[in-house]
Amino acid sequence: GGGSSFSSTSSVDKAVKWAKQMDEKWAVCAAERPISEISAVYIWEVDEALLPYKSLTDEKMLKDYDFDPNIRHVAFSVERTLSFLLTRLWWRELERYDQPHCNSLLPFDDNKPLSTYKMRRESLMDRGRPNYCNIARRLRWIREAYGAHAGKESIATLLSDRVSRLAEDLYQVNQMSHRWLEAAREVLLSIQKAGGMSIIVSGDKLVPTLTKLYLYRFNSIFTPEQVYASAKMGKAWCFEQIVKHYGPTTKYYAVGGSQNVETNLKVVSGKCKWIPIKSTDSLWKLAEKIDKNQL
């Protein structure tokens, strides 16, 4: 429990240490696998599956999930950081050119070093038409910044003095939501250990999805290539791309979202099961089931 902030030095240290431990636990386990060795593909919704989001501020959802009501103050602080970052990532200009995947515009990218471009001066329009080469470059900048842990071309540099504040906020969100963020990571670890693969198909647009994953420290778990956004093309299209990649005979699980996710997935793959996430407890139980091979 507690109020909206607890900014003593010891609390910042505690929060940073907690975040570091979560990252290290994952780093030990993370490994690339050839497609032929992947036992199952888990397709995650972001909000109220991977992380609590709408439920942090919606009164009815707060009650349904039995979260500490003080979580709302922390949620607004995270939201301010998200808006701040989206501004620094030129989201207002980019929004109308939203793409379902970070590689959607690769054919337009000239692949020249990004350091030679003045991003702020590069127009996304050229004589009234979209300049897809410049849009592709911006997406590449975001893709690389998302994956970089430090250095001048990472999202961390855009956060500058907000880093420790964010660590505190996430620590608070976790504590007040029955350790949702830890539970989600536990599921991801169980999937990884069982030889499975996790993919994101969010109901949102691409750049806000990547930004949210970065803020909640999931960027070390999901590469940009593992993230699809369904706002432009719809979820069925995203599922089609995933099934094309991993093959129709693979087992598919949809984690979170609503039951129509299962219907959409069944159209492109016969082997599919929907796993609803109704509480933090759903996540702990899911991790246990995967560990015991009982799904």
C-alpha cells in the first residue's frame, strides 16, 4: 500500500534493485531457438495480460481486480512518462503512418547510417504524399533505440532524469497489483523453459505499444520483431503473419484479450486455445500449468 510516491533515496534504491533482479532473472534464461524447435507459440495481448493498464485507473476494473486504490496516482505518473516519451519519438507526426510491424516498411528503407540524418528536419511528407523512405528511417531509429540498453541512441537517454522515478512507479504498480509484473514474467520464463515462444499482438498502434513495453521493462524480453500492433490491419491479419512464420501445425495459445481472439486465430490455425487473464492469480496459475505441462 501507500501513497503516490515514496521518494526517499532508500526507496529509489530498492526499486532500482528490484527492477535489476527481474531483468537478471530473465537474462539467464533468454535464448534464440530455431523455428523447428519451438513447442508452442503464445500470442499475448498487452493490456490486462502482460501488464495492468486500463485497470489501474478504471474504478470498476480496480474493484474487479482488487487492486490498491492508491495505484491510480502511480498510474497517472506512468501515463505522464508515456506521453513524454511519445512526444520525443515524434509520435504526433508518425501516427497517421502507423504500421502493424516494425519491418513493414523495410523495402523503403535505404539503410544509410542514421547518424547522417537530421531527424527533426526530415519531413514525412513530400509534395503532399507520404515520404516512405523517411518514415521507414524513423521506424528504424525507434526499433534500434528500443533495443539499446544504454548509449546516446537509446530510449533511456530520452527519459534522462525520469529513470529512477519510473523505477519507483513500476515497483509501486507491482506491489499494488498483487505483483502482476512479476507474475507475467514468471509466465514468460515458464514458456521459455518449456521451449515455447511469446509474441505480442496488441490492440493498440505500433509505437505506443513498443513504448509501453519499454517503460514496463519488457524490451529485454520482446524484440521489436516479436511485436505486432493490430490497430491498422486488425488482429486476424497479425495472426496470419505469425502462422505463416511459425507454421500451421504449431500449437497456438492466445493469452488475454477477449474470446473472439480465439475465433480469429482458429481461422488461420486449427490448433488454438484462448487463455483468459482475469487476475494476477490467473498468471501465477498459468505459469504453474506450463511448468507441469498441464495446459
